[in-house]
Amino acid sequence: MSLTTIQLEKKANEIRMDLIKMLVKAGSGHSAGPLDLADIFTAMYFNILKHDPKNPDWQDRDLLILSNGHCVPVRYVTMAHSGYFPKSELDTLRKFGSRLQGHPERVRLPGMETTSGPLGSGISQAAGMALALKTEAKRHRWVYCIASDGELNEGNSWEGIMFAAKYKLSNLIVIVDRNNIQIDGNTEDIMPLENLHEKWESFGWHVQEIDGHNMDSIIDACSMARAVENRPSVIIAHTIPGKGVGYMEYDYHWHGTPPNKSEMAGAPSVKDQARVALNDLRTLGGRITGEHQ
């Protein structure tokens, strides 16, 4: 059953809080990207995707490819909330022998469609899957691929983009997390991407730009993308890195750093980082005095 907009927003905040707890427990992992992707993953698993947590290999399910594998903590938390595995397993992130490693492993965790790590490969993988489904005339199944903006620096991303346009893969929908950061700085300083909209369009794709934190926009954009015929679709989702945690927002230094690990300028003391982050999320940045108000 799909959740309402308000239920989705509440669920996304719950996922962000569990994400912080998981990262603190692990003592390593990425913060900024997973926090900004929480709304998109919540919308995907609780409204958009056709899937069955009790039957992860269901042959009629949609496929979801996470190209920027380092953001997998948000996927783990969302999958746990969806019922793929117990939430208690989140405490094993990055532990020896755990199914929840720093990058996703397909064969170890049911419901994970691909192993990812090398940036820039997810779009090509998704295009191959979309072509296979199209060849088999399985038009009721969709392939979604979530990719970061920084990994579009990788040339093989554009090979996959050209491939998908050539074969008119209208069953492929890419969502670009346009948070404007990568591990070494802001994307426009490291390797400028703009005008990103025109670049995708010139490669033959249907392009939409949305607020990646607006549930209705995420759902509507995916619905519109599914209605496009004879070409693949991309949704450029503008997001805020570190969304929900004031001292992390817009700061690329939190790209690959968990709370309680950084002494960077502007951050709370190391012993207080997790407490401040959870308080920000519970109070929605101080706009409410309790999480249920």
C-alpha cells in the first residue's frame, strides 16, 4: 500500500534518524549523500517501485540500480523499514561478515539488484537491463537508476547515456542526485557539469528538473517519465547535501565522514555531533519542539 505525502515525509525523517544512528555505530561511512537521498528512497520504496519485500526475486518487480554505491546506507535503512530484513541488522554496517557492507553486494543481500562501487557504471548496467526487458517485451517492468552528479565526470556514464538513447529505452528512468558536491569539493569547481539539463537533452533524453525533497514532485516526475514513449528519461533532482542536519548541510567535507569523526570548523564537538544531528532531525531544525508535534 502506498503511503500518503505526510506519511512519506514522516517516514523519510525516521530513515534519516536511523541512518545517523547506524553511521555512529559503524564509526565510518558516508553522511551527506545518504541524508539528501532519504526523500527519494522513501518515495521509491513506499510509493513508486513495484516490489515485494517478502519475495525479493519476484519476476514482475521493478529494478532499482544504485550507481553511487557509497550512498548505500540510505538504501539499507529504507529496505529495513520496508521489511526486507530486521532493523536490528542495521547495527552491523561495515562489520566483518555483515551483509551490509560499505558498498552493496548483490549476492549477499536479497533485493539488491547490483553490486556497485566503481562510479559511473550504474547507468550502463541499468541500460543493459532495460534493453533486456524490452527485448523480452516485458513492458510492465521499469528500470530506475539513481546516480550522483559527481560521477557524471566518468566518461562511461555518457557511453551508457548514448546507448540508451540509441535503443529508445523508454523503460529506463535515471534520477540524478544533483547535490553539487563530491568528495574533494563542489562539482562546479572540480569538473563543471552545467548546463546539465541541455547536455542530457542533446543526448536524446526526456529531461525533468525537480526539488528532490518534495515528495509530490518526486512521485509526479516518475509518473510523467513512465508516460514518455520512444526515449529514456532523466530526472535531475536538486537536493541539499546533509539534508536535515544543520551543521552538515551544503558542506562537502561531510561527503565521506560520519558523525563523531570530524573536528572540522563549524561542526559541534566530536562527542556532541550525533546528539545534535538527531535533535535537528527530531525537531525539524528547531521548527517544532517535539517529533510528534
